[in-house]
Amino acid sequence: MKTPAHCATARALLALILIFSAAANADGFYIGAGVYETSVSFDALDDDDYTPAGFVGYQFLDTNFLMLSGELGYYDLGDYSDDALSVESSAFTLAGVAYLPIGPFFEVYAKAGIAAVRVDVETPGAKDNFDDEEAFGGVGFSFDILDTIDLYAEYLKFDTEVDTEMLGIGVRLDF
């Protein structure tokens, strides 16, 4: 069952996607998706999982020295379990991204923002849910292909009830 905070976050994300979709012909709009190796640490549980993510964004500043974007995303933070513990988590994110162009085809960037995180923890006889807004951030680099397709690699860290680190690759399509 979704909590009111998650429903409000989902509605806000949908509204922003519709706004961005209306401006799809405008320069600066982009979408992307990737796959991540996600590592978690919670109590005695340390595990890895492969998870998907997707995002939409708008680049509102594009110069030869600095590029700035706003980005909405969804990150599956993974499903983990052992004999005594099961953890499932995900996050909707709102982030600012600052890019530093290095040559005509290569960029490094930093991403920071807030994540609406849902964490479900189940132990024998007990089930807990943690819904909260937490900080997250990361760094990455991208390689431009044909000026509209970027291949990226990034590292992200979510500051949640479950320590989560992600290392991923993906593709971004610029409009």
C-alpha cells in the first residue's frame, strides 16, 4: 500500500513529465535510462543487486564552460534477503546536475538532490516500512554520440535507512 507521501511524489513526477513532454520539441529536454549494480548494507545484511533506473530532465544552461540541468528520476534500489531479513527499496528523485565539458565529446558531472525513498524491511514476525525524503548525490562522466545520444557511467550514494551505493551505465537522449 502506497503512503500519502509516495502518492504525492508520484503525482508531482507525473505532472512534471507531462510538462516536459509538452516541451519535447524545445532544446534542452532529455530522457535516459540505465542499469546499476546496487550495493546495500543494513544491519548484518551486505548484498548486491542489478537494478534499473530512468529519468527525465531539462538542461537550462548550456555553455562551453558549464552546463546545468534539473532532473526527475526513479531508481530501483534493489531487493535483498538472507535467512533472517528481507529488504526492498526504491526512490523518486529531484536533482540538480552540473556538467563540465572536456572537449567536444566528453563531459564530467556532479549530481545532487533529494530522494523520496521507500524501504520495506521484513524479518520473521515483523515488517517495517521507512518512507522519508533523504539526500543523495553522485558523480559521473558521459560521452556524446551524434550530439543527441550520450552514453554515461555514474556512481550514486543514497543516504537512507539502508546504506545504498550504485554504480551504473546507461544512455541519455537529448531533444
